[in-house]
Amino acid sequence: MSMRFAQWASLSPWSIVSFSVGSLKQILTNGYALIPLVYTGWQQGFNSPWVLLVGLGVILITLTYASLQWARYRYRLSDAKLGIRQGLVFKRAHEIPLNKIQNVRLEQPLYFRPLGLYSLVVETAGSKQDEAVLAAVNYRQAMLLKKQLFPSQAIKGDSESIGGHNEPVQADRQTIAANTDQSGRRGEGLVVAKDLKALLIFGLYQNNLIWLSLISGSIIGQVDWESLGQNSLVQGVWHWYQANVATGLVYQILAVLAALALLALLLSLISIASAVLKYYPYRLSLRQGTLHRTGGILAKQQDALRLHRVQLVRFEQPAIGRLIGRWTVHFEQVKGNEIEQLSKRHLLIPSMTQAEIPQALKRLDNLAAKANALPTGYQGIDIGWFWRRAALLILLPIVITSIVGINPFTELLAGFTLVALVGLYLNYRQWGYQLEGDDCWIHTGALGQTWRLVPLSKTQDICISQTPGQRRKSLANLHLGLASGPLVIPYIPLKEARLIAETALNLTRQDPKNWI
């Protein structure tokens, strides 16, 4: 351990900016529900001087609080631990063992870019938020800290897991280190790079519904619909609709489809801009068994993830991505320790084609999963899964119709039930599994599809459950407990469930390595 960071040290005064921005974000996040109320009050008339005074007061309190945070923040590296002291009234001191650190990532927010400063974020497997944030450090200091916090564990961790037999012979350790170095360097270097075109495609096919909820939530409720209805332009559009579109059912369907297409285009433009600003230029490299992702226009990010801590690999293809043949690869780790805490996103590779996936996986030798290509097929689950759920859906409109009779409401309910049954059937048709060596593939989806590559050596617990109906048909539900979250494969043959369970138990029974 280097003596450079062995003494208690304070952060740069520029970290006050980071603490201030963090406090303002927390205020805005917790007060998001008040935005429509403030907007309405503003429309009705606020006393402007009071608004200005309140704003200045919030800024002053935030700066004072941030200054106190900076003044009381201390850190050091000692005895293979990262020590943190912070707090003025409620003091907090904690030590993070270096071998428990799960991620170390380097971020450069927009306000630090002119200064050439970074924020070093440390995450452990046991916390649901960032364990420590060292703000306003220069690049050289950040890389020295990152090197001591994270990659320095590579040789040590491997030697402990391989040679843990109370034989601390120096020559053996050197041999282990050399072998580890050689095997780690075999696939080192740039793994994946994505240009602007690939990120534009990624923004097009990824899920955009989150943006709809964020943007429309506080705006639609504040629209004065009565005044809007009196607008001459709106009335002109409505009269044109009544004269040209409302005359036929086909025209109405086409108008609805056109409106949905325009909405999807708007959301896609927002998503495309977000993807480019967040990830461009995307670079994923491998060094000493650690994945490093860099990119970002507004805020530069450098994320790091040890390969042996990946719990499963998820290959996601939304409906639009399925049409254009693009996948998103997610490396899932311990639940609650995602790379992006706010959006709960794991380290991902965007806009991958079917041919690019094997090329990337072959480079990742230290992954617990050994499969390096997507399966060509899967074994589907029993149709009993579909009928058990469909019966409840069908029963609801039948009971309501028998009570109140046929009316527009029950007709609408029957239509929704039919749509739900179609979606349920598509979900049933997409659900399946495939055992491939020591790995288990799980396939799900409806219009899109998702493959989950589960290394059975990462399994924490296994449960096989049966309902009376499943027992009569020799079917079972297989529950796999992983650190990234539980998985279920329902309505599969009992012998297949036992085979997967026994494979996992055989792999983990004699395995002394830490599952994390």
C-alpha cells in the first residue's frame, strides 16, 4: 500500500460545487410532486420579490451546507481499507475493505470539465447507494486512487482463491501472479467501440416510455383545456377532423395510427439525444480482468466492473430492435449496486448485432458464464401456464356481463380482455430455457425478446415448487436465487428442473470462491 494516501486528507475546495449540486438535486427530486403546484401558483400570480428572496435563501443555505460538508470530509487509504470521516453535527466514520469494493468509476460532470477535475465513486456489494464519493480530484490523483482501490486486488484475489492452502511460498505466488497476468492480457484491450450511428440506432429502439411519464406528468395537469378549446387554430383542426376524418372508421383508425407514430417519433428523438449525450463516444475496454466503459458529452464517465463479479448477462431486444436486428447487452451485478444508481442501469453495450455478440463474449475470459453465442432455440414451457392465467381473464368479463348485461362498458371490457389474452399468449410462446453446459439460458418476451445467460456457479439458492395440478403432470417451477435478483422458470418438466438444480448444486457444493 502506497504511503501517498496513508494520512487523513481533505478534498479540494472545488468539491463545494459538487456538494451544492448534489443537495440541489436532492431538493428537486424530493420536491418533484410540488412542481405542478408551483407552476399553478405562478400562473395565478406570485409576489416576485418574495420568490427572489426564497430562491436566494435556498442557494445560501445550500452553499453553507456544502461548505460544512467539505470542511468535515476526510479520507485515507490505510491497512487495505478506505477510511471516510464526514459530518458536522451527526458525524459518520466508516472503513471500506478494499476487497469488498465492487465498482470504482470516474465521472466528470459538466461543471468540472473546464477545471479538469473528476469525481471518484466507490461502490461496495453491501450498499444500495454510492459508498463514497471523492469529488474534485485531478486526473492523475484519480487514477492513482483508482489503481489502489480496484485493480490492485486482481492478483491478490486470484492468488487467494487458487492457493488458499496455507502455503505462502513466494515462488508460488509469483507463478500465480504471472499466470493471472498472462491469462488476463490474452483478451485485453478495446472490446467494443460504438460510433455516432450506432448510438443513434440505440436511442431509436430503446424503451422511451420513461420519458413520456417524466415530461407529460406535470405538464398535462396544468393545461387549461377550456382556453385551449377556444383557440382558433384548435377549432380549425377540430372542424377539419369532423369534416374529413370522422366520416369513416378507416380514416379514424389511420388518424389514430398517425398520431401514435408522431408521438413515438417525438419520444424517439428525445431518447436519441439522451443516448448520444450520455454515451458518445462509447468505448468498452478490458484491463486486468476489469471492464472499463468511457463516454459522455455533457458529463464524461469512466465506469469499471470486475468480470468475475458479473452475476448474469442479459441480452435485450425490444420490438423495434427486433425489426432492425439490434441487441443491448447488460452485465448485471449485485442487486442495488448498479453502475447507474438513479436509473438502476447496469453496465451495458448498446446496439449490438447478432454477429458482434460472439466476438465480444470471446474476449471476456473471466466471465463465470462460458457460453459465447446466443442459442438458436429454446425449450418452451407447458401451456398450462397460459391456461391458468387466461381462465381468470376470461372469467371477469363473463361474470360482469351476466350481472349487468351487454352494454358499451362490457363491450369495452371484452375488447381489453381480448388484447390481454393476445399479450399473454405471446408471453407464453416466448418463455423458455436452454441448459448449455454449466450455463442456463432463460428466454422471455412478448413483442421483443430477452435472453438471460445464468452461470449456475453463481447460484445462491435453488427451489423446486409444484402445485397439485403440476404434480399430476410431472411439471414444476424452478426458482434460481442470484445476487442480482431471483429468476423463475415456470411449468417445465420435473426431470429438467432437477437436472438444472443438480448441475447448480454440483458446481457450488465444492466451490470455495466468493460468489460475489
